[in-house]
Amino acid sequence: MGCLSGKCEALQSGFGPVGRVGVEGTGSYGAGLTRVLLDAGVGVVEVNRPNRAVRRGRGKSDPIDAEQAARAVLAGTATAPPKSRDGVVESIRLIHGVRRGAVKAKTAAINEFHAVLVTAPDRLRAALAGRSWVEQLATAAGYRPGEVSDSGQAVKCVLRRLARRIEALQAEIDQADVELAGLTAQAAPTLLAERGVGADSAAQLLITAGDNPERLGSEASFAALCGVSPIPASSGKTSRHRLSRGGDRQANRALHTIAMSRMRWDQRTRDFIAGIQARGKSKRDAIRILKRYLARRIYRILTTSRADSGVAPSTLTPSLPIG
């Protein structure tokens, strides 16, 4: 950190007054530099990586990338401030990331458990056959294998280790779920009050927006960040829009989960989808429109709702056809 502070001072003293600095990757490799610059009172702008066409023509090096970042800031093509990362959403991001890793590890352990069981000796397989998954795990976790030089005992040893690993990872996931439920309720209680929004989806949307969602400027920016902005795909006499493939795909997944839940359990949402399809739109187009409305509603909740506001969700957003 001291080295970064020295570079920041050298930057300001060696190149005159610095108004703004463009930093690529403010949430990853550039996070440390971003914090130092903000502490020094220097404005920081999030800069995207140059597109492939520009990079192909100009090449790739640190000076070239620095020049591109500066030009993007001066031209006004890069205007978004970085996430503040100084509030409860940062805690949500850290816990949510660890939970995601635990879920992946648990899935891998379950797959390995089934693979070992498929090739296990017949007597061992018969002992576990017909039991529920919970009973299989409990039985395997209680094995007391002998010398692992025997293949049958080695299978028991491996199944016990995998079963205990799965149980430990599940306990870690459950603990993370409890922590996320409390943190998301603290960060945006009115978001959790929305139909179809669970703790996991709320956590991901809060992570995408950051501790300072107002930095996005508008709900259209948030929709683009979530990959739910309508992309024109018209040609000739055909006028249509397609699904966006850009943006934060995890935020897009969270919106899709909310949309599917509302389509299943909310009658007003089902009527809304049916009305869109009655106008000749496909089901995919109807879901895209629904996700776009959800992004608008959630953005206004995130930028208006506060843990201590005490404002009901219905007063935070305008009336939308999806309720």
C-alpha cells in the first residue's frame, strides 16, 4: 500500500494536477490502486477493456492500455464511477463468493461419490441400495474401514471421506445462507419483500449494483449491466429485438430466477405474459420484456430503499403491469 501511495504522489507531482484517472478492473486487480486514488482525493472512472478491433490494430502493452484509458476518460466514453466497496454489500459479496465455491465443491464431491459407488463391490452397493440420499451419506460417514491395501476397505475409506466432505460443505452453505439472509435484510429489506426474490437472488443483485447503486445513473444502465436491455435485431420488414448476451450473467440469472418464480406463482405476472403472447410475441420475447420490467423495479428499490427508511415497497416504484 505504501508503494501505491508513493506512485500516486509521483503521478500528481510529475504530471501536474490530475482531475480524473481511468482504471481498468476497479473491482479486481485495480482495487488497491482505486482505494489509494480515492483516499488522495483523485476522481476514478471505471474503464472497460478496449474492444478487439482496436486492440488488434494498436497492439497490447501497458503504455498503450494506459493511453487508451486516458483517452476514454477525456472523450467521455468512460463515465461510470467505481463501486465504493465500503458497506454491507461488500460483506455480502465476500460471503456469497465463498458460498458459490462451496456449492461447486459439494457438487463435485457428490459426483465423485456416485462414481465411486457405481464401481464399488456388490456387497457394499447392495447395503446402500434402496436408501435415501441422506441415509446413504449417514451410513458412509459412519464407516470404519480397515487396511486400505484391500480394495473393498479402500472404497469404504473413500466413501467415508467424501460423505464427511459433503456434510461439512453443506454445513458451510447453510451457515452462509443464514448470514446472507441477515445481510440482505439489512441492506435492502424492501427488495426481499418483493414476490419471487429470495436471499440468494437479492444478494447477487446487490453485488451487481454495489454499495453505491446511484453510480449507474439510470435504470437503463442497470438493465444493460444485467444483460436485459432489448437489442435491436431488425432487418427489412422484420422489426424485432433479441435477448442480450452481454452484462453480468450472474445478475441475469438472478432476474431469470425471479421471473420464473413469478410466472409460476403470481397470477398478475401470468396474465401479463399471456397478454404479450396474444400480441404475437414469442414466449422468449415475453420473458425478456418481463426481465426488463423487473430490472426497472429492482433498480428503483435499490436506489430508494434503505434499511432504516421504513418505506413500503409499493410506494417506492410506479405501478407496473407485473405487480
